[in-house]
Amino acid sequence: MESKDALVRVRGLTKHFVTEGGLLRQTKTVHAVNGVDMDVFPGETLGLVGESGCGKSTVGRTILQLYPATAGSVRYGDDELTGLTRKEMLPYRRRMQIVFQDPYSSLNPRLTVGSIVAEPLLIHHPHLTKKEREDRSRELLRRVNLDPSFVNRFPHEFSGGQRQRIGIARALAVDPEFVVCDEPISALDVSVQAQVVTLLERLQQELNLTFLFIAHDLSMVRHISSRIAVMYLGRIVELTSRDELFEHPQHPYTRALLAAIPVPDPAYAARHPLRALEGEVPNPLDPPRGCPFAPRCPLAQQVCRDSRPELEEKAPGHFSACHMV
């Protein structure tokens, strides 16, 4: 998987959270991310999908060093990011940004929209005058299809879709190269989701952006992504191009996800009823020793329970972590 052309290279990325609770205040370790390997190439959209709680958002935030990595490596170009101090990360903040999931809690209700969008400029371009920051805010609002006169309004005056556009404008304020979209449409109405995704696609073409698009809606990920990585219990279990994943899925978990996608055709739905994935996701406080999907996998053998499969290239450009493939 090693490539010198990648903009972001992630190797063995691990993030554990230590919790404390109970009468004896015992410490427990949540294995949120366990050895993730992936590359993100310039100008592409890499989709990252999986069930809720699988570690998708933690991967995105650890790549950006919003969470310090427990182990592993994150390289941006030729530069290693893990272990950098907050001050040392500052130059990379201009090149790496994030669009948060919740458009309601991610915007400061006490600030006007103009101040929210201009806030990154205060940090990264302090030499700009107040008028220059205001002009930049108006320009960014126009770019995300909002009226520039909204700069003096407050977040509570906007709908969820409009708030998410404001969040996108804020992320673009410092001209980043790489943007983590952390489930940016999951909190929006279905009618608004397509508008936001279309906006992201247009911005990517106009500004030559690279996206890590995190979501659990496979149909939307298929629309926007060029490659897709499937996560399960803190690990990537399959990684390949969009078309290859949907036409030739290898991992049993990927097949289960695809089989659960509703098809808007009553005749097809009658012939192919949805197949629910049986069982529960294992506890991240005590993950299985072998394959994390083995307790729910219909193909699991003893080798799956005894040893953890590595993410290997089973076909050209098609990586999967399964003993049975």
C-alpha cells in the first residue's frame, strides 16, 4: 500500500481512550482505533464507512491530531505529524481542516456568521485588517451559496443545511488542501443532503481539495467517493475503488452492508428482502483476539477466532482483511 504520491499516509494508527468508573474507580481501555493503514491521494475523495461506534470519526480526528495518537504514524506529505506540539501543528492547521457532523453544536451561538467564518483568519492571518476579514467572509458565504449579507446574523437564524454550509465556509477560510468531512450530512434532512454533497463536489473541483468523507450512508458515499475504506471495530477490513467495492465486495462485513441497502424498486425488494446482520458489535473494552468480525461472520472458522487477519492486497488495488478470501 506504500505510495510516495499520497498526500496523507497513515500507518498502524491506534487510538485508545482510558476511562475510569465504578465503585473502585477502576480504569478501563476503550480500543477505538486499532492499527489503521491507508493513503489519501491528492484531489481524491476517500470514503470511510462503517457502523456507528466503529471508530470512523476517531480516525479522522486523530489524523488531524485533534486526538493524540496512542501509536502509529500520520505523515502529511513528507512530514510526520504524530507527537507534534500544538505550536508545531499550527502550520499544518492551515492545510488540514474539518467539517463537523453536527451543524448546531459546531457553531458558536454568541458569534455572528461573519465572525465565525473569519475566526480562522484571526489565528492564521493576523495581519489582515478587519475589513479584509469581512470581505473574505462575504466571499466565502457566496462560494457556499449563501447570501453575503448574512454575515451579521447569528447561527440560530439558519436551518441545519445553511449552518452546515457556514461550517464548510469556515473550513475553507484558510485555503486548506485536505478536509476531513466528519459525517457532514447525517444530521440533515434527506432533501438537503444532496445539496450539501453537490456543493462539496463543486468546491473540490474549483479548489482542488482532497477529502476524507466519513459516513455510514453507503449510497451517498458511492456517489461522492473515488475509493472506499470499510471499518469494523477500529480496523479497516476492506479498501478499494468505489466501483470495485460495489461490484466485487470481498469481506463478509462489506457484503452484509451492501445487502442491507434499500432498493427503490418494489419488485426487486420482493425478490431480495433485506438481510439484517445478526449479532452485536463486540465490546471495544474487550475486543476479540482474532478477527473482530468473527463473532458475527457466517464464514468464520477456528483460524478466524485464533488469529487476526492483516489488510492484504487480494487483487490489484483491492485490499481486504479476511482469512476466507
